[in-house]
Amino acid sequence: MSETDPVTRRPSSIAELRAVAQPPEVRGRRNAEHWTASLYLRNLSPYLTWMLLKTRISANGVTGLMILVGWSTAAALLIPGIWGALLAVVLGQLQMLVDCCDGEVARWRRTSSPAGVFLDKVGHYTTEALIPIALGIRAAAYPLEFPEDFLWTMLGTLLALVIVLNKALNDMVHVARANAGLAKLADTHGETAPRGGVVAKLRRAARFVPFHRLYHSVELTLIAFAAAVIGLFAGQPLVDRVVVVALVPLAILALVGHFVAILASRRVRS
């Protein structure tokens, strides 16, 4: 292969890598970028991407690593007490860091593909389904006793279902638009905001109490860690159970609000 082959050519500097792998259209995405990426992970990711580009691993291979780290995040929550929750926080941050890198590897090597997008979706959907199930198991507490503990494992599974449905609504919008022959939506506030009325006012109010943002893997691990810390003083599994009971109705409210906001926006209009 030639030295300019996209698979083998390496950046000459971090600045060059940033210019190619983090163009303005990536850094400026409103919904696709998690706040941790905007805050600090995009500053760190080029250094990990630099090391990954020294290997033969493909962008899809990096996404596979992201998936494994995400599953490990949920598995860490099965470790009772504060140490499992702390490990989950660390792994949740690592998953988001690797998630930044897979796209950067793909953009540098010019190997972006639908398969990569699909694998990325698999990673986030499965991780954000497994974490609430793990939270339900934590709430049940070891040793598990059935049928008494079915309530907590069922609530965790219900929370997982609602979270996955909420995530799927955005993908349903893209499928609906594609089937209708409409152009792909720009990732901007103007495209996603409700057109007016009560829904728009409620959406603006939600910015001050953004409970609908609690259901990403990062936020869920932070909540689990906070519950573990409080549980050191207030007792477990009481705190974990309060958290699960509180998250379920808020998740359902977020799902209903998201559904109504989509119908009230331009996203599903011709």
C-alpha cells in the first residue's frame, strides 16, 4: 500500500488530525454530541485516536470496543456497593471517549459507512437498556429472592423499555422522512423545536428542569453513584429503590413529551 493510502497514512500532528477528524459540522452538532464530548472528551479523543491510527483496527472495530465498554458499564453496576457504581461511572466516561474515536478514525481513513452508524446505534441502544436493568437488580439487592424481588427487576426492565422507546422516536422520524422522500434533517434547534403554542412553552420550561436528559448512560451511572454515596448514610437498598421508583414515571413523562414535541415540530411535516 502507498504511504497516502487512507488505511495506513498517519497524521503528522494532533492539529492535522483535529482538522480532519473534528470538522465544524461535527463539533457543532446540537443533538448528536453529548455534553461530555463538548465539555472535554473531544479535547482528549484525538490523542486516543492518534494511538488507534497506529494499529490496523478499523473504525467499526473501534465501535465494537465501544459496545463492549458499554456492556461492561452495565455489568459493573451488578457489583454491590459504591465500588461497582464508581467503576460504572469511569467505564461510562470511557465508552463516550471511545465513541468519539470511532468517528474520528472513520473520517481520517475515509471509511465512514452505514455499517458504522448501525453498530453505533447498537452500542447505545443496548447499553442504555442494560444499565436500567442493572439498576433494578441493584434495587432488589443480593441475594435475590423471588417472587419478592420481581417488583424491582420488573421496574428496571420497564425503565429500560421506556428509555429504548424514547431513543427510538428520533430514529422513527428519520425513517418516516426517508420513506416520504424528504431530505435529511439538519441537526439544528430550528428543525427540532415545536412550532409554537403550549408544547413550545413546556419545552422551554423543561430547560430549567431537564429531567428528560437523565436517561443517557452517563447520567444513569452518575445517578447510580450518587445513590451509592447517599446509601452509605441512609442505607441500601432503600436509596436504590427510591431512585428506580422515581426514574420510571419521569421516563414515561419524558417519552410522552418527546412524542408530542415531535408531532408539534417540523420534523414530520412535508
